[in-house]
Amino acid sequence: MAQEATKTQPLQPLPASPSKPGLKERLQQAIDRTTHYLLSIQKQPGYWVAELEADTTLESDYIFYLHILGKAERDRVAKLANTIRREQLPDGGWNIYAGGPSELNATVKAYFALKLAGDSPEAPHMAAARKRALELGGLEATNSYTRFYFALCGKIGWDLVPAMPPELILLPNWFPINLYEMSSWTRGIVVPLTILYALKPEWRLPECASVHELFKDPQRKILSLRWDRRPLTWHNFFLAADRVFKLYESLPWKPFRAWALRRTSHWLLEHLERSEGLGAIYPAMVNAIFALVALGYPADDPLTARERGFLQDFEIEESDAIRLQPCLPPVWDTALTMVALTEAGLPTHHPALVRAAQWLLRKQVLGPGDWQVKNPGVDPGGWAFEFQNDFYPDVDDSAFVLMALQPVAYPDPARLKHALKKGLDWVISMQNRDGGWGAFDKDNDCAVLTRVPFADHNAMIDPSTPDLAARALECLGRFGYSASHPAVRRAIEYLKKEQTSEGAWYGRWGVNYIYGTSGALRALETVGFQNAEFAQRALAWLRSVQNSDGGFGESIASYDDPSLKGKGQSTASQTAWGLIGLLAAGSPSDPAALRAVNYLLDHQNPDGTWNEKLWTGTGFPRVFYLKYHLYRINFPLYALAHFRNLLD
């Protein structure tokens, strides 16, 4: 199964000081508490991992998935339904992040899932959900993946779904539009869907679980399938292609269909190996299991059962509820925690760090992957986010793992040196033509693909982003690469180009401009650019958005409304990011830094943790968000320890 055997040490709280301490003593006590806590939750094999929280679309889709597979045990579905009901908002809808407004797709999916769970559509909470879904635009305004699931079970017609023919896989890699111009996560989601689109399995669910009442417009016109008023647009081009594909779909003989299905099936089966589920992420894994069943693998076939087991590992079951994680983040959590503990002063030969390093070294991806299509002739050497996802190592994890391993006094230094060199070479090789980095692929930036009808998950491509460029640059700087190195020079120029007029940087993978700006400043410091004019403008911006309580916070709503950049309720993780940025381009004597330090000290719990209700992680901006449960612990530890170290 995905998670290795775990064992945690019992936590014994540290004694409090009998008298009110000064700043340095408070700092040390806080650092010691958090260090103690993190050491107590390390898993026996050496890694750290905590819950990765997401919205109720996962539980809603899971109820649907269990019904399709014939595995919808009453108690299990009831617990999933409890999780969904608890998250319903007063207006009847469901949101996609803590504190956010109702969102249409989450609301429609929750309503349907609760119907499958047995809730009467006349129940007050269901009537409120239906009313809110219609207010938000109705089923015709949902995204293509929501409608695809409804078509799979016969609740709507396939004419309301964008064409996703398996023939897409036949487009050669040199063609301007092909499978590998899509982002890695889109490939994982879409390839199984093309199999399902071709086979159109007749999966029937109870008639009572209808969705016709969720259409706002009796004509059922799908917004994403409407023509632009201007005739010559990429959207209209792809809509015309959609019409052609659907015409092809209606033909009794499809000359390329059998070939395309063989290719897509082979791709799917190949990508299920050396991975704990397709892409090791929830939506791709669910779609892959559906595709296996459609291809004739029963739900209890050894292959299908194995994939179901990987997905089941995402469950967190409590006495009366089950919630789902979108994936498991052990490599990411481990790297961040190691960097924080090292900054906190844990000896580099400490057994916890050595065990963690040993575990990470075993997780280095040394086999082939999708990234090689656009980056040929390069040896592998990166790290993935999850326990095993060998086709998809990523730049962010790889850079952080390299920084985590660098200072460890590993008992086999030659082994460590070899791994570090392979990892660094891989990260450098993934630099894009614009000087930045994407997550999983090189130069994955074909913007016209964002106009295809099924691109409404807002993550069709994987272009350079400032936060990833900053992470890679910071890694290179920590390994001694100077500003004269071509990769460093190009990265600095990229960051200068991407800086906003206020001085901030966008955060693609964390919320949002505070995350991006903090990362950029930390990177620029490592290559000696912290005093450059553009870095000082970023420092001034950070000071300008600090809250009156000394903390930093930014609402996820800033992805929809850039005027909200840097504005929001203070959180522990975002305050840590703000403090890290202040220290990178400023000094510990900066009053803003001291206020941030005091905020973290004042809000620490006795066990060394911090509370954080709001979410500060990003999956797909404007579509899917995350709450990393260790962010509120390892980032504050690093920030406080770094402040203390600068004081010494």
C-alpha cells in the first residue's frame, strides 16, 4: 500500500519558563517546542507527512465512484455524506476553500452525491442546494468534467460534453497541438476520459438521482460550447474542431478508432506502473479506474483492485465521517521539515535528519518519465511529490529536496554527492526558454490550448511561474551558483520581467503574492541580489501589506481579484512567508520583522504548533485549493529560527 509502516514517538510537552522571558529566550523556547513536536511526529521510516485537505468535490465524486464500481457500502457512503453535509454553507451551496463563497461545481456535485446517498430532494438542505445551484448558473454553467461524469451514468446526453476522442493520442509530438503540449496533470485526467468517451459505457444509477432539475435554461445551452461573437478566435476554432470530432463520432466506421484505443490503453497501462495510481493524484486515479472497468477489467480484477487500494489510502476515516485527500505529500512535507529543523539548529548528524535523508535518497526518480518528451537526452534525477510517482518528478520538490539534503552529515558522503549532482543537473535542464521553470515539463506553454472546450479546469498548460523560478534559483544559489552562471542570470531576468508594478510576485502554488514575493526574495538573497532596486521594491511592498496585528495574510480571493493581493486575515504560514521575505531583503532590526516575530510567538500553542483555519495552498488557481497541515508548523519554525540566527 502507499504508506509505509509508521511509528511516532509520544509527545511530552516542554516545561514553560517560570518568569516572563525576553525576546531571545522566547524565541529559543518557541523553536525548541516546535522542534520537539516535529521530531515526535516523524514516521519510523524517516519521512514526515500530514493531512492534505481539499474541498468536498472529492467526497462527492467518491460517492459517485463507489456506486459505479458497485462498492457503495451503506456505512461508507453515509460517512462520506456526513462530511459533505457538514460543509454546506448557510446559503445552501458548497465552497472550494475555507471561508470562500459558494461555487457551482462543488454545489452541483454535492447535491448529486447526497441524492445517491439517499437524501430526499425535498429535504430543506437539498432544496436550498438546488436553489443555490440555479442561482449560480445551473448545470449548463458547470465545467466539462462535471458534465462528463453525468454523461457517463446517463443523466445527461453526450452532446452536452466536449469531444475527447482517443485519436488525440495519434497527433505526433512535432505537431503544434499534441498530448505532450498539455500539462502532466491534464494528460492524467484526459487520457482515461478519451477511452471512456470512445467506449461510452452504459453505467446506470438509480433513476431518483436525476439532475434535470439543476438546468437553469430549458434549452440546456452549455456556456463553454457557445460561439464567440468574433468569428476568428481560438475558441471558435476549437469549437469547430469539436463539431468535426462529434461528426466523426457519429460515423458507423471510424478508421482510426481501434488504433487510437490501443495506443491510449497502452499509455494508461504503462503509466500505472512505477506509480501508486495514475499520476498519484485523485482525479486521474478515479478516471483511470473507470477506464480499466470500461476496458473489461472488473472492479475486483487484481489490476483494478490494486489501483482502488491506492485510492483508498487517501481516505481519512473517523467515527462518523470519511474525508478524502487529493494525494499524499510525504516527499514535500519531509523536505520542508528537514530545512526547518536544520535552520532551527538540529545537528546535521542528528538521527532524524540522517533517517530522513536516507528515505529521500531512496525516493530519487532514476527512471524514465513524461518530462523526457520535451527534454530529451537528459538523465533523470528529480523527486516526485508522493510516495511513488516515477513518471512525474517535479522541479519544486526536487529543488527543496536538494536543499534539505545538502547540509546533512550523511554516513555515505559519496552516495549523497552523486544524488545531489544528478538532481542539480536535472533541475537545471528543466529551465524553460524564458528563463523560468514550470512544475513537471519543460516549455509546456502552448497558450492556445487554454481555449479548447475541456480546458475549463484552468490548468491546461504548465508554463514558467515566479514561485517555481524562485525555488529553482534559490536551490542553485545555495549550491554556490553565482549570478554569472547562465541559468542564474536568465532566472533573475525572468523574475524582473514577472514582477508586478507594486513590487510583488504571483504565487502559482501557494496563496498568493505573499508566497511568490517571499520565495523570490529568498532566492535573490542567495545570489547576492537582495539589495537590487527591484528586490527593495518587493521589500517595500511586503511592509505595506503587513497587518496591524503584525501578521501577514492573503485571501484566496486574490486569484480572482488582484486588487486583494496581500490582503487578508493573518495566518501562521503566511506570516512566516512574510517574515522570510523581510529578512531576505532587510534585516532582523526591521520593525516589521520584529512585529511578525511577535505575532508568531504570541500565537504559538504550548505544544509548539500554530492554529490555522484558512487554506494557503494552491492546486489550480480559481478552481482547486489545498490546506497543507504542516505549513502552519514548519514554515513558522524556519522563519523564527532564521530570525534568531541573524541576531547571533
